[in-house]
Amino acid sequence: MHCENCGQNNAPGARFCEHCGGSMARCCPRCGQAVSDAARFCNACGTVLEALPATARQDPAVPAPIQYTPPHLAERILAQQSARQARGDRGGERKTITVLFADMTGSTALIQDLDPEEARHLIDPVLELMMEAVHHYEGYVAKSLGDGILALFGAPIAHEDHPRRALYAALRMQERLRLHSDRVRLEQGIPLQVRVGIHTGEVVVREIRTDDLHTDYDPVGNTIHIAARMEGIAIPGTVLVSEASYRLTEGYFDFKALGDTRVKGVSEPLAVYELQGLGALRTRLEVAARRGLARFVGRQAEMAQLQQAMDKACAGHGQIVGVVGEPGVGKSRLYYEFKQQVQQSCRVLETFSVSHGKAFAYLPLIELLKNYLQISAKDDERQRREKITGKVLTLDRALEDSLPYLCYLLGVAEPDSTLAQMDGKLRRQRTFEAIRQLLVRESLDQPLALIFEDLQWLDRETEAFLRVLSDGVPGARMLLLLNYRPEYRHDWGQKSCYIQLRLDPLGSAEAGELLVALLGEDTSLAPLKPLIMTQTEGNPFFLEEVVQTLAEEEVLSGEPGQYRLQQAPANLHIPTTVQGVLSARIDRLAMTEKALLQTLAVIGKDFPWSLVQQVVGPPEDELRRGLSRLQAGEFLYERPAFPEVEYTFKHGLTQEVAYGSLLLERRSRLHERTAQAIEALFSDSLEDHCSELAHHYGCSGNVGKAVEYLLRAANQAMRRSSAHEALAHLTRPGCRLCCRTCRTPRSALGLNLICRSPWAMSGWSSADSGPRRLKRALPGP
């Protein structure tokens, strides 16, 4: 293959030039999708390709991602790629992400009479505003498209709330551009507008080039295409969102439903929504409350401990309580229920962090003060200043000296204030002291409960304030309630007034009670409930989201708490919300630990040490350390067993998310390696592992071996007089057979049957092992 960039000849099938590194593939100039030489339209976004040369490559005038990606984001992306290369993984992985297309509308008409340099002066600032909005929420600008961008949220940097980040970026983009457009219109009389399209779907993220930060990705289905179409049908100045993104962000944002729209390249009409602005809800609990909170079950012991801490605080012995637990176990719900219980006897103030909050200094602290001072978004600067002054002086005129610092933090300082020129450290110290004095003084009039949620996302400035505040808690009538995930680190454990509560998943009885409250007690639900219980392992959030997904997929009919089963699902689909939480946790692991977790996900839900060692291989010390770190991160449990220790995934859904992130080729190799390891380790007792071996060989594509072990498992079942079990083995979906003549698919049950297709041939063979006839017959009754 001849490289058009440098002239070097490369081996047939090369994806990149071995001399200059340039792409050898023909790519769509709009979305970057690789297309065949014969393609007339892009299969991702529908762009016409007739005018493209067969060896199209990126315009050298278009900057590479390394040129516009902020250094702190580039470092994180490159660190992940370096670790991936170090362990030899160049295949990539599957990701559910949110795609954002944005472009300048009417740019061709605007610049047709302009000099090229003048045109760039007009377009470049708009592109910079688009990119800044994306980078602000840690998105990745995959391509600069001349007068627009293609951005990805959720990859290569994983975030559990990537749909929200994309919509926040779109709003920021439109707001910043409106200000810029007003200025350009006044100066040059040129109107500038941007339209945006957003969709959430699955892609395969492949290699990230370290020289230019370019990412290769393959859409799964219509992911990129739908995002491009959303942008294509948007009118100037609007943001259009697909139904997939809408469902994941409803409540956090306000939308206008535009109805079903025909989209080129998609057979069925798509529901389209126009983004109107921020919604009234900010947290996952608020969204759940609007939908209808499920029954609060269990947690009686934790509620009692919180009440004891409140009683001590009311008596003048302030307390700090930290509730720690993995995502979804109900930390926020616990505080919600406790707040309902005590708000008649004390003043409750609450604030929260968001996953993108580290980019906003003081955000939780500012929200706390606004809550306390009753400042609303509709208040102008004068009203805000009046509320601050009135509240503080009414509480205690001795706090008057704190007013300038409070006003400065809340953005309503006097124009001639000297605080802007004050040393930053000194201003921060005095601001913190002013807020601490205000809250401590408030607690003298009535006990005060302060709730800070999700400290794992806390910005450094608010974290520093909490350290200052904690020093004043013991002598105040104050209960400081904090919650965070296990990865958050702090030093409050040394304080005598600090109590830590560990919140674990619900026990089987409590989880069953919650599931009954969510589903109801209809007899048709009996086969579904054990499946949900096994997959969710007592995590309340996972339980609720799985049930909600089943209702949306119309597996369930009826109302919440009164559902009926319409059709038994073969497998539970992982809700995108749950997948986002688990994917983000997995991606925060070191790459070696992440690779180990993915390998373990292929081996199974439970596995002995010897099998892990056989599949993963040496060195043993490194493997043991990796398993220990996965246990510390609460991905795995170690379970004592004889004759050797066994491990199990804490959640079946964690295993499924880790498994689903693997590309099919790597997944197949790991299944084959696992099956071979089982054969080597348990050669004297293979009859005990026939079903397991059939599963792994079936998933690896080794159908001959899979059928062999399926038949052995069926033989075993028939010897135990269990015809139903034998039938289940022979009809399992993991291994398909085909008629040698007409290729009609069949399960292993068809080995001694006649093909019922019009061709009426009786020979059945493996779909993947050539024309040989399989001689084994079904076991007799």
C-alpha cells in the first residue's frame, strides 16, 4: 500500500504508514469514520464521499488533538495508553459513551467573500469556545472539522455521568457563543450561531496515538451516525438530544419533546428532544424522589447511631459522622430519612459535590451559604447583598466584619473592595474563619445539622474549609454529616468527635423486602426475582435501576409495586446508569489491575486460586498483590474453601460490566485459555466441569469441543434420570450447529435429527469446524 503522505510503500492491509505514522485508511472528513475504498457515503454520519480520493487523509491544516487538548487531560489520556501498551493490549475496549457534534451554522456563506486569513479569524475563536466547553467538563475533542467539532464524553477518560457532562458542555458552549456573537455582530455585523447534536451509545475505543493524541474508534451500530443526524436537523442556536441521552438526563435538564423524526440511515423514526436549560434537580436522589422513592428498608442500626450523635450535638458536644460505602448502597437515602426525622428539632443545611465539581472551586460551600441565606437564582446582585447583610446582622452584629468576605465569595462584593488585591492565602483563611463563626453562632440559637454529600468529588478549597470547620465542631451544637465512597482518604479518624459508619449492601431479607416493594407480589414474578437478587447483591440503587429498565423494556407491565411479568428475559440488561457507575470505578484502577479484573470476569463469578494462577500466569507475587488490591477496592471477596482459597465477584453486575468492556477477539482468547486451564488442572475430574468447559469453549468459538462437553454433561444428567437438565444442556445458546447443506442453525439437540428446512438434509455439523459430520448421538432415555 502506497502512503500518500510520505510516498513509503507498506505491506497490504496496513492501517498506518510504518515510515511516517500517517493513516492508510480512507476516512470520512466529517466524523473520522474509516470507510471502504468503494464507499460513496459515510456509514457513520451519511456524508457524501464521491469527491474523496481513495487514500483520503486528514487535512494538514486541521490541528491534531494534541495541539488543542489541555495538558492535564492529555497527561491522563497518555498515561492510560502507556499502561495499556505496557501490558501488550493494543486492541482497545468497548465503551458506552456520549457523542457531541457541534458546528457553526452557515459558515460557508459567511466566509465566501472573506480573505482566508479573515475567515480563520472569524471561525477559530468559535472553535476555541466549543473546545473550551468540552474540555471544561473533561470531554475529549476527537476531531476538529473545520467549522465544528466531534467530542466524546466517557472515553478515553471514563465518567459515570458522561451524558450530563455532554449536556452541560452544550449549554456552556451556547452561552459563551452568545456573548461572543453579540460582540462580533456589533463590530462586524456578522451573525454567528452553533447547533449541537448529542447521542449516547456504544463504541469500540481502539489505539490512542501518543504522538498526536488521535484516537481510533469504531461505532457500534448507529452511535456516531445518530449524533451527527441530531446536529444536522437542529436549527441554529439549538441543542438536539436523542432519546437515549434524554432518558439518562431527564430531571437534571429541561427538554422540549419534538416528537418522532425520520433520520436518514435509521429505519424507524427517532424521538428527538430539544435541550432548554438546567432542570430543577441536581442529585440522583432528587431524581429518584420525583419518580417515587421506594420503601426505606433496613438501616435501623445506622439510624439509631445518627440519632445518638444528634443527641450529643444538641447537648453541646458537637459530632462528626462519616458514612462510607460503595456507590448505590444508600448513603444519601440514609441522610434523607434522617433529615425527615430531625428537621423539626434542629436546623438542617445540606450541600453536595458533583463528579465534575473539582473544576469549580468552593462550589459546595457556595451552595451551602446560598441555602442558609435563602438566596435564589432569581435574585439580582442588590437583593443578594441585602439578604447577606440582613441575615448576618440579625443573627449577631458582632459578625459584621465577616460581611466583606461572605459577599466576595458569593460574587457580590463592592466594586471598590480591597479583597481582590489581598493575598490569596490570607483572604481564604479569613473567609473560612468568617463562615465557621457564622455557623457556630447559628448553632447557639438552635442545633445545626450540616450535610456534605459525596466528598470523593470535593474540590480542594471546600475540603480545606471542612478541616477548618471540624476544629470548631466539638464546642458547638453542631452535627457535621459527611458521606463518601471507599476510595476517599481523610484524617478525621484521629478526632475524638468523629464516628465512621460503614454502609454495606442490604442483607437478603431486606433486599427481598425492597424488591417486593418495587415489583409487587404477582405470581408471574416468581422466576424473575431470584435473577435480580443474584445480579444486584443487595445494592438498593442497582435493584431500583434494574426494575426500572425492565419496565422501560416492557418486560414488566403495570404500575410500580404492582407489576406483572410479560416475558421472561434470558438475561438482565445492565442499566446505563449502573454501567456508568461501575465502568468509572473500573477505569480508575491501575491498568494491570483492570486487566486482571477483566480476565477474572471471563473466568466466571467464582473461581479458585489455582485456576486464576493457571489462566493469568506468573509472576505469582504480582498476581497475589493484584487480587489483594481488587479486594481492597471491594471488587472481589476472598472466600475460605478447601483445599484452596476461592474468590468471588462482589456484584454480578460488576463482572458483566468488566466482561462487556472486552473486545470479542480478546474475550474469545481468554475463554479458550480458561477452558484449557480447567482441562489441565482437573484432568482427573473433568466430569465435574463439563458444563463449565462447554460454556468456555462455546464462547471461544471452539464448537467441536463445546459440543463434546455438552453431550458429556447431558449424559451425566440422563444417568441421574434428569431429562430436563439434559435438555437444558443441549439447548443452551452458547453453541450453535448448522446443517451441512443449507446452514440452518441448530442447537446440539439437532445432532441426530433431520433438518426441517426445504433442503431436507440429515447431516449436522459444527458451524465453525468445516463439513465433517459429528458422529455422537444424543444419550438415550
